[in-house]
Amino acid sequence: MEKINLGGHLVGPGEPPYVIAEIGSNHNGDMQLCRKMIDVAKQCGADAVKFQSWSKQSLISKTEYARNTEYADKKRHFGSLEAMVERYQFTVQQHAEVNEYCHSIGIHFLSSSFAPAEVDLLDELDVPAFKIASMDINHLPLLEYTASKGRPVLLSTGMATLGEIEQAVDVLQRHGSGPVVLLHCVSIYPPPYEIINLRNIPMLMQAFDLPVGFSDHTFGTTIPLAAVAMGASIIEKHFTLDKEMDGWDHAISADPHELEVIVREGRNVQMALGSSVRVVAPVEMEKRKKFRRRVVVRREMHQGETLTMADLDFKRPGTGIHPTEVAYVVGRKLARDVDEDHELDWPDLVG
């Protein structure tokens, strides 16, 4: 499996997990808050921040707006669907501003694109990769257009069957996309543990021979870290400064402490995975000398006595004659007198 290059970061097996802080619409339409979130994500060690490039016209039909004019949950929904989309959408100018700000502080700018015009916009901004949201894995025209730009593609797989994932990957690759990374995803906020199925991560790696990450909608840090242990090379996690803020996704997002844990411990987990080849590390080889055992005699003995198993014991340190070599000791004679608990060495033996 080949690693891919995302803006100078290698992503794939053996590399630290690439952590994406999904700001999405958690900026609540406030550009000052947006910049603050980018700053904090950078401080937490995230490799990228991600947004969502949609407009009031590009994502939702007028009829759907008409169906959703009010909500019982006033904390997540301040008004009608149309009013919220209008407030949370990024203008072309805001895209440019946020992209420039990300460049200025050294964090990648990513965004999910939902229409060809938005693909063009992100292409002009020279993003390191395109992100395709789970909802669009069967939007073949959008996949074809995105692929035509030749950039890497991060493809979320929520709600998709294995056949639909295969079809999407085939469309992207046939239409000229750059390297593809699959993101295992469950499009429930938050998903019950029994449907997360993290074993899909190694399964998708084997099935498609592509790097696989995890787009997470769970509470806390446990599941994304477990995903790294299953081989996820990207972790995408919703991010907020305060879970109590009003808005769509703050409650299920990682706060700064949690994001910092995901970044730090994700790297530790990845390092700890190591290799499937059994190798004893040099530091362990050195420790064997103190913690393993060697052959000693149980009693005072004299030159010329023949050693039996009853004369022998095994004690630290692990230098000298090892327990695995005791068969070469039993039946041999002593070359000199020895005291009780004497640590036997080969020169102590005759024959």
C-alpha cells in the first residue's frame, strides 16, 4: 500500500495519524470565532482544520426548506433550516480569508465540497485534498468532476454498502483523481457503540489496498484512539471550543483538551503498534541480564564432585549459564571447590 502526500505530510501505514479538526459550521457564522478555533486546533497539534463548502443554493431544495421552518431543539437550531444555512455558509471571500489564515499559521485548510462550483473554488485555493462527504458517495457526477482535478480525495463512507464504496473508488480512479483515502464512518451523531464496527478499517484496507482513516462522531477520545490501533491513518473529529455553545454539532465535538489527547495519544498508539515481526529490543536484551536466571549450586561442594539436578538451582542475575543450558551441566564434575549459592560458570566444570 502506497503512502500519500497531503501538503507535505505523508499519510499511510507507519506514519503518525493525520488529525483533522472538523470545524464544519461550528464557527456559527462568526469569523472571529472561526479564527480562534483555527488557532486552538493548531495549538492542540491538529494537522488540518476542515470546513464545509456549501451555499444556500447548492445543497438543499426549496421544498426541503419549506418543510423545516422550526425545530423543538432551540439549542441546536436557532431558526428555520434556511436561516441557519444562510448564516453558516461560507462566502467565496470567507473561503479565501480562512485559507490564507491557515497558511499563515501553518495548518492545512480542507473543506468538503458539495457542488462543481465549490470544487472549482477549492481547487483555486490549492487545497491539499478534496473531501467528499458520506452523503455524496453515490453522487457520481460530483465524484467525476472532483476526480478531474487530479488532487487526492478523502472519501467518507458513512451509510454506504461495500458495493457503493467500490463504485465510488472506481469512478474516482477512472476519472483521474489523485490518491484516494477512505474514511470509515457511521453517519449517526453519536452512533451507538455496537454499530461503529472499527474492524471495517483493516477490512477496507485489505479490500481496496488504500489508506483508511476514521471520521468520528462519537463522544470523547476512546473510539478515535481505538481506530488508530486498528490502523486508521487519518482521524477526522468535530471540534469546538465549548460543547455548550448553540449550534448543530458542538455537543458531539471534541473540545481542546480532547483534541490534544487525540493528537498526542494517537501518535503514541501508532508508534506502539510497531511491527508484526517478533524482535526483542536492545533495551530488553540488556534487561535480560538482570531479570532472567542463571545456574547456581544449592550447597557447598568440592572439586571432583559430580553435579546432579538436585544440586542445582536457578537465580538472578541472568548472566552465566542459562536454565536452557542445564542439560550440559548435569553429570559433569566440578573443577574446584564452590560455596553454597555459587554462580556456576563454564570454567567451573570439567569434561
